[in-house]
Amino acid sequence: MTSMTQPGPEPPPRVEGGKPAVEVERDDLRELLRAIVEALDVPDGAGRSPLLDRRSARIVEALRAVLTGKTPSPGIPWETAFLRMKTAEDRPVPYALTARTLGGDV
């Protein structure tokens, strides 16, 4: 009597570059999280609150698209690129250097 070997689990699906899809998605999510941190890293100042409001709304849209799939989305990398593009367009007002900010040595 010969023993039949049970087939093992199938390997995870591969994508371009030879990485498993799970690793690619993990890396994509890390990039999205980096983009979120970049968008929320706003210096103090008069325009901080409205800038954070706009950026927070964009972040919620991107996260909702990724998490629910209800909003048509080309995927995590697209959402990340779009968030970064909008963040770059929406730059905060630059700091004004004064004697106070430089410690009195202007």
C-alpha cells in the first residue's frame, strides 16, 4: 500500500518583483501611514487649524477608500500618491524669523 502525500498549502500569490502580495500590501500601507504623518506634521501658527482641517478630511477620504472599498479607488499606492500631491499643494505659511524665534540675536 502506498501512502498518498497530502498537498501542502499553496504559496502566497506573487506580484511583480517576486514579493508575496501580503508583503507588498504591508509596504503599501506603511507608505500610506508615512504620508499621513507627513500631512499631519504642521507647524504651529495662525493657519495651522484650517490646514489640519483640510488635511484631516483628505486623510479620512483616503482611509475610507482603502478600508471600505465603497469609494472607487485605484488602490493604496494611488491613494498615497494623491494624498502626498495634495499635501504638497497645501503647504503651510512659512515661519517668519523674528528676534523672538531666534532667541533675540537678529
